[in-house]
Amino acid sequence: MIPGLLVAAPASGTGKTTVMLGLLASLRDRGHVVQPFKNGPDYIDPAFHRAASGRESFNLDTWAMPEAMLDGMLAAADGADLVLAEGSMGLFDGVAAPGATGNGASADLAARMGWPVVLVIDASGQAQTAAAVAQGLARFRAGVRVAGVILNRIASPRHEALVRVGMKEAGLSVLGVLPKRAAIAMPERHLGLVQAEEQPALQALIAEAAALMREGVDLDALIAAARTTAVTHAPAKITPPGQRIALARDAAFSFVYPHLLHGWRAAGAEVLPFSPLADQAPDPSADVCWLPGGYPELHGATLAQADRFRAGLRAFAATKPVHGECGGYMAMGEAIVDKDGVRHRMAGLLGLVTSFEKRKMHLGYRLAQLAQPIPGHRPDSPLRGHEFHYSTILSQPDAPLAHVTDATGSTVPETGSTRLQSEGGLSTGTFFHLIASA
């Protein structure tokens, strides 16, 4: 079995991702093969992990993934020397009610896999108090073991000495000390970090983060703290939506969970990417078209002028299934209204009209019971996923696709849509991103 660690923190914004990228790159530079994972529903961080480690990063989600699937994802680590998983939000932050395997918190993942936790502590604005926070996290839950801390944003040698005194009193090992370094701050936008492929200076940022880890972290001690998991696993099996899948893939449609793509291919399916932003149509030889989420609201004018894409998609949809998630769902509708109030024509496979001008955050896990099929899933299939967007529905005239609830069991009004096209093709879309069958 391969030893692993989980990199976590008391809260978001502490520098977890920078530390994670720096560790992946610095360990890779030393000749280690490191398999990255990301706790929870996140599209953006795994792409950064891949750039730093040279290996595909996969999401592990205790709320959405059944035990067999969650454990089976560990097969991705075959051939690696070490597993590093990046936590989400604060270490114990999850939903109130448990899901398939847990409540989605990073601590649930650490406990299940037996991975010790490396805490990234933002010590700015405090000294010994940082140790009280770390000690509280270390003692909060049996079965979650803190291997040590990496102190981030240390202002001076005196500041470091004071924080170290606190950590010693708390009985916690200091695995690293990092100074404030604004140069490696990651750019952000409304759904999180700017995507990896949109950052021309990404490799320079990763190299800077790696240098910071080499200077400030005891990498040998960190590796020695890793532990193997007691979980046994067989590769997770995922049903693809078709044998030949036309997949929209560009800066507007980039939110595809790596585990789904990997699972589709492992099941023998072919993935045929095309770019709506480049005015490309789906391959007519495909069985199904899948439009993932992303940022179509940032590219409304380009998509509105993509006549070849729109005509090709409509021709495809006349006889074959097309499914869209979040941004892909919006692009299947009649129109998107951007943040400036400008209405942009979309594909018109559904009657949906959405507005980014009237912003409202929709965030959380979703459990859906399908009323109509989507590619790869029959009616009445229960699906688990996640929704995160700021768009508001102005019009949704089509039949609802599913009965949708959140993690507490409360009904969610965004039901998705379905429409049978004139020649028998079924168009479907949801605002939630599919993670796993329930």
C-alpha cells in the first residue's frame, strides 16, 4: 500500500493550495512520484495538481461517492511513492447530514483512509494563539491524527519563535515555516481560482512555490509522517453515457470531473472533444453529446456568433441525446444575459433563459431522482452531485428533469429541464454536476 497525507487547514484562504502545489513540485523535483487527490467537489484545483505533479488528480468525496467508488479511486495511485490529498475549506467543515460515505469534510476522508493530516496554519496576526487553534483541531475527533503543522505567512524571526513556543507547548511538530510571499498568490474569480489553462505564468508560480517548500519545509520529515491506508480497493467502475462521446472542451466548457473521464475511458468509451468557442460542432459519428459546465457567461458574444457550432449541435440533437451541466445547460437554452444585461443567443435546444446580471449564489450538494433519462442513467435513477453558480433562471418552460433535494433533504427548485426534439432526440440539462450514482 502507498503511504499518504492530507493537507488541510482551519479555514479557506490559508494557503493550502499554494502549499499543496509547492509540495507536489518539490517532491517531484527530488524524484518522487506523488499521486494527488482533492477532497470534495472542485474542478479547478485538480488541474493545478496535474500541472505540478505530472499525474492526473482525482476528487474524493465522502458525501457523494459510495464506499466502493471512493475506495476504488485509490487505484489511481498505483505506481506512486506517496499520496498527497488536498482538503477543502476547514478540516471539519462538511454538511450537517451524512451522505453516501460521510459528510464531505476533509476529516472524514482522513479518517477513512488513515492519512495523517498536515495542517497549514496562517499565523498572520497572531502568535501563540495559532497553537491553540492547531491543538483544538488535533484533539477534536478521534481517528483524525495531525502529523504536524506548516506555519504560513510568518512575518519575522521573532514571530516564528513565538509561534514555535506555542506549538511546542501544544505538543505539535513544526514541519515547515513559510514567510509571506505575495508573488505566488493565485488569481481568483467568482467560482474560485482562475483555471490552470488560463494562467500563462502557471509554471513560474509552481516553481516559486516549490522553491518556497524546499527552503521552508522539512520534506524528509513530511514523507516520514505519511501512513498507508487500511482500505482495500478495486478500480471504480463508472458507466459512460455512450460509446462515442462528443465532449465540449474549451475555456467556456471545462468543468469535467477527472474521475468521470477516466471511468468512461476505462469502460471502453471514446471521448471526442470539440470547442464551441472555436465554432466547432460535435462529431456526427458520436452516440451522445455532453456539454459540461464552465464559464459561458464570460464568452456570451463569442458563443452567440458561433453559427457552425449551433447548427451542428441542433442537427446532432434532432436524433441523438444531448446533456448539459450548469454552464452547458445554460448554453443549451434560448439565451444567456451577461453581467452587463446584454442578452446573447444560445443553442435553443431548451427554452431556458438565464441571467448573470441578477446574481444569486447557488451552492451545495444535490441528490436527484430522475423523472426522465439522461445519457448513461435511466429514469428513477438516484444521482449525487454538486451545484455552484451565480446565474438566475428567468424562464424555464420545459418539463422538469428530476426531483432535486439538497444535503438536508430540502427540495431545490432548480429541477433541470428535458425536451424531446422533433426527430426523437432527447435534450436534457441540470444545474448540478454529476459526481456519482447514489
